[in-house]
Amino acid sequence: MIRSAGEFANKVNYIHDNPVRWNLVERAEDYEFSSAKFYLTRFGDPYLEVAGFDDFALDGLLESFYSVLD
């Protein structure tokens, strides 16, 4: 269960880093089935800054996802 925006950021970063840790790609955004490329093009970095990532930032992130789906 994710209880805070900081925990959300940690989980996203962990998921993005999995293909890199398993030596499938050198950069997270190069993995075909990852959302890291979306984060890179939308926010300039595939990884979320955990420090200071609060509920307000999470709301903005979710709005960005929903706007892509529309």
C-alpha cells in the first residue's frame, strides 16, 4: 500500500530502475515496456525526486497522465 507521495516516488523509481539493474538496458528510458520514457519527455528525468515530492506534486503528475489519456 502506498501511503504518501514520497512512497509513490520511491516505487516509480524502483520500477524504472529494474531493467537497468537486470542489465537489459543502460538507461531506464531505453526499455520498451517502461513508463520511464514518458517521464523523461514530460518531466525531463525518468526518476522522480523523492525529497520534497509531496501530494501537490503527485496531483500534478496524475493530471499529466490523465491529459495523455484524453
